[in-house]
Amino acid sequence: MDYSGASAYTYAKMCGMLGQLFVGQGAIPLFESKSLAELWNKIFSTPVPQLPESLLANKIETEAVCRFISQYEKILDNYSNPDPFLKSLIKRYDVENLKVISAALTMGQSEMPYIVDLKEYSDLNYSAWPDIKKITENSRFKWYDKVPKLDEHLEMDIRLDLEEIQYVWKAVNKLSDSSRKLCVDYFKKLFSVKNMLWAMRLKIYYKMPKDEIVKKLFYVSASPSESDPICKYAFEVLDKEADNYQDWKDWRFASLLNFYEEGSVWKIDPVWVEQKFRFGETKRVKKIFHENPMTYASLVMFFVLKQQELDCIRAATEAIRLNASPSEAMYASGVQPEEN
């Protein structure tokens, strides 16, 4: 279909699916499940597979991802020429697949691990397993041409994450419809907050000095600096004292701070800040979706909501498998029960 026809049709389809998503308060039923079989029946319409619990847990997660990828690919197929940015979103699974493949090869596995099948949207040659150089050689990951040692994986994963952010940033800035600025602003804030939280963790948990933290920030320009579009928030927290509330009370994200009581010992909690931010994300994303019908922005926000749903499904699955508290699992996945 042409752009206008595909946008109208796609928006109508996504509106129908939106009410069925397990996100925000709508995810609470997932965490009320008492067994993996019950959880499966809430998510899927097919019979529960006859598998041991450990395998069923994995099946729930992989099936949910496969369903989402299939839905998104069908959405893209409605457009005669999908915008490259829409394709860039799904390509994040190439990054995750490459991490999984690399880890399997490092551990000496002979069989190829489970990967997400992106079909024609993938840039990697998975048929070349186990030759990682051939898997990546015709992709933007051609620099990933050897199996890393065990102690090299974190560094390589961070490089992959940086490349993914830069790839998405470049693509969203070239978005071809009227919602480009809106989408750019959304991802600018998202990446900036993630960068800020990363800086806070390095500062507070690893006691890393400022100059070393700066070297490890994500960036979308030539290098990490205060002028980089996604580095500003991170630089704002580097000079603040972690245990001095007065340093934080007028911060742009002061509403996300953990509780402070006059005269008591206090220290900023990055996990608390992150979760408070995530609690408001579903509402914000849904608002953008509904206020921008029949534009790429609605499709992008649908993609984001589906990612949130996958996080909730994964958290609920793990909670049952590990016999963890449902409230803790909800908190970990950014779900706030009292949300209206």
C-alpha cells in the first residue's frame, strides 16, 4: 500500500491490539498467575505445550518474542517501501542474536543457540554458523570478526550497544514523515536517561572517577561530551555528591528521587530513580500513540509498548519459575499496581 493507505490500515489494526497488551496496569494479571501453564493460557490461544517447567518457561519467552516479530513484520509488509527507521527498530534483535551466538562460541557450544528469526530484515548471515567472521562480514558488525575471550564479552557487548544506539539515532533523524521531530525527541530523552542511569551506577556502585565515566558514556556524535545530544543528563549528575540531598533537590528529575527525611542518612538510589521513570513510561508512550494517529510515531510507540510487554512476560515467567514475589517482579518490570 501507499503511505496514507498503509498508515490508516496499520493504525486501525494497532488500536485493536493495544487493548490486549500486557503493559502498565494491564500487565497485572500476568503476575497473578500461579503456574506457568496458567500464564501460558493468559498470553496465548494455543494449548499449553507438554514440557518440563524449565523448558516451558523458556518456551513462553521465545514464543512471545516470535509472536511480536511476526506482528511487526506484517505491519511493515503493509508499506510498499517501509521507512529505514522502522526497519532499524527490529534490527536490534540482530544485536541480541550476535551476543547470544558469541557467548555460545566462547563457551565451546557445538550447536547453534536459539536466535530470533528476522527473515529479510536481518543483516547477519546465520547460515554461516559457527564462523563468526562470515556471519558478520557483510553487515555493520563486520568488526566483530572473532570469538571474544570470556573476559572480553562485557567490552564487546557495550560496543554493540553503542553501535545500536548510534544506528537508531541516525535512522530516526532521517524519518520521512511529519512525526520525525516527535520521534527524535522521544529517543533523545530515552537514550539520555539510560546514559544518565549508567553514569550514576558507575559513580555510585563502582566509585569510578568522572574522567573514567565520561569515557564509558554512550554518544551519538564524534565522542562523549556535554554537547552530545544524549550526554547532557549524564554530565549533570557527575559532579553531584551521592549522599547530599541538597545537591539533588532541584535536579530536573527530582520527582524520581528516593525518599528523604530531614536529619536522616540519605544516598541517591539509581535503581529507585530508574523504576520511577519506568512507571510513567507506559502512559507517556500511549499518549504519543493516540495523539499521533496514522503517522510513523504511532507505529514506533506500538513497537515500544510491545517491548514493554515482553519485559513483563519475562518478569512474570521468572517470578513463577523462581517462586519470587509477584510485587517484586512487577517492580522489576516497571509495573505499578496502583496506576490509574
